[in-house]
Amino acid sequence: MASLIVTGGVPLSGTARVSGAKNAALPILAASILARSPILLYDCPKLRDVENMLSILAALGVKHEPAGEAILLDASRADAYVMPQGLSKALRSSIFMLGPLIARFGSAVCTFPGGCEIGHRPIDLHLRGLSMLGVRIREEHGLILCDGSDLTGADIHLDYPSVGATENIMMAAVAAKGDTVIRNAAREPEIEDLAAFLRKIGCFVTGDGTSTVVIRGGMKRTDPHAPIAHRVMPDRIVAGTLLCAAAMTGGEIALDNAVPTHIASALAKLREAGCTVTAAENRVFLRAPKRLREIKLIETLPYPGFPTDLQAQFFALCTLAEGTSIIVENVFENRFKHGPELIRMGASYTQKDRTVILRGVSRLTGARVTAKDLRGGAALTLAGLAAEGETTVEDAELIDRGYERLEETLSSLGARIRRLGSTAKEEP
């Protein structure tokens, strides 16, 4: 097991480049099984979740190898549609494979996916959407068995704008007869990145980024010998995390390869907290105030609302903000596991159901704490950067699921942080 050892009290300063987005890379990797041409995927982050997805693809017959700064994927000889159970259980995003496998082979078999335990994350929207395309689904012995031999376009209304369900339906619908319309579709930037990739490999997708996405069945032929290049969008959650780190330590940083419009809600809250924030097309600059101010209300919502994946980091920030801040978690009901750990460092808050009221303290003190999930682990690391003394964040391998060498990025900005125990692997 890995731990991060953080010595606090150093304001972050300098410039960092934001890595490619995990939540964009995973569905794009899944969609690569649809491509009949080789794929050169750039800015694919080196993460454990990405490694697991590549292992799943390899088990299905997709070849992959490093190609300079890119990963070269070749799915031309993919020959299996049964996903390995062990890997599927370890990776929540393995559910993304259902749509493309059904589109490619007319069948798919997977186990119920795993991932962080941050609340009830049903896959019923995925399965209901696929069934509306004509997929016959049954569950046996913990497996999900899908027969999509007669895919037909449909008009599908999602009860909730689920990112994963939108993406899964998009990928299956490219092989359906006729048009598919997804209403109340998710609008996240990752949807747009997936749609851009699908168009490059010959699919017909429009309306991405809006609440109505249209997919026309069928794919254009592409040259089987000419690689298709795609660059994964910047990770908006990584960007928000680094900005929180600078704000909490009284620092001043610039981020390159960041898209300000993707994190507009987070930037607004940082300004509310007293930070000076300026943004250009692919660059964000933040200067922290002498003392952070309270944030009256953070309420997590689907995009373009405040992202649930930044709630924990802003929770940590608000522990040091002068006054009282309120956070309402609307997406996942069990996403305050970092709270009791922050209390060990001196935080003060009360919680009722999905609402937390934080009373800012003048200082945090270092302690031994444990990451309970990916984003909560990042929040504890940020708290350690701002705390007096030394903080040990245990189970840090959870953080590796969403951040590419977070300790190295923070060190490059002046943080005193090191890793003990196992490390994230060098290559996915």
C-alpha cells in the first residue's frame, strides 16, 4: 500500500501542464474497438484505470503499444466480446464496453463493474437505453449478457442526464438501423470529446454538448492502413484540484493545457473565495488571497453545474475559509467520507443528510489520515499541503486512479511531498 507524506506550509508557485482527462480517455478507449483503422491516441493519462481498460481491450484482441507520445491501438483483429471478470470488477468504467462490443459483435458479456464506493451508482439507465435499441439483456450468475443482433434506432429519454449512459447508448447506436435520438442527454465536455472521436472513425453523431444527441446508424469506411489521430481533452478535475491546492496554500500558479469554460463553475467559486483568477483560451492563472473567504453555497449538479468530482477538494478548501460555507452533494449520497479524516486535522463541520455546514478554522494540523476514495484522497493531500507539520495520506493508490503522478506535479510547484510504498506504473 502506498502513502503520501506531505509537509505543509509552502505556498505553491510556478506553472504546470494539465494532463489528459481520465473521464474522456476511458470511453474513447472503449470506443476504439469500433475502429477499423489504427488509432493514435495522444495525451492519454498514465493511470491505473487506464491500465485496466487497456488490459480489458487486450483480452478482447485489441493490440496496443507506445508510439512516442501516443498510444497506438489496433482493433482490426479484435475477436472476443466476453470481458475478463477480475478487471471488470476493478474498474467502474468497464461498463462502457457494453455499447461498443454490441455494436462490433452483436453481443457482450460483462460482470457488474467496480470502482470507488462513493454511493449508489446504478447502471439501470445504461441497460434501459440499450434495451430500447433492441438489445436483449439478461442477468445470470453475476453477469450481464447482452444480445444486440438486431439493433434498431430509437427515441430515448433519459430520466437523469447520466454521462455513462449517454456515452454507452451513443456507441451502441452507431451500428443500429436508422437514427437514434437521446433526449435529456448529458452535456459534459467528455461527451463532446467522445463524439469527436466517433466522427473521426466514421460515425455520424450530432448535437453533442446539448441535451439532444442524434446518432445515425452506419459508419463510413476509413483507410485500414492510415492511423487516425486523436488528442484527449484536458482533465478539468485535475485543473480544479491544482487550483484548489494553490488557493489553500496562499500560492500563485498558472496552468497550461486547461480549458477555462470546462471549469467555469469552479472558477466562479474560487473568485468567491477571494482568489484572483484570470483565464485565456488554454491557460488559467490564480493568485490566492491572504485569507480565503467563505463560499456561501456549493451545490453539485450535472454539467454545466458544479462537478461532484471537485466537491471533496472544495470541502478541504472551505475548512480554511473565514466564515461559514455550505456544500450540498446532489449526485452521490456517500461522498463525504473525507470529512471525518479532515476533522483529525482540525476541520469543523456539521452534516445532515447530503448537506454540510463548514465553519472555517485558522489552521489545520498534520495527521495520519486515510484516503477512502479517489477525490477524497486528493482532498486530504491538499489539506496536508496547507496544514502545519507533517501529514501522511494512507491508501494513496486510490489517488493514482485519477491523477498522473500527483506528487510529482505538486513537487514541481514547490510542495514538500513524497511517496512511500508502491508507485503508479510508468506506462499504461
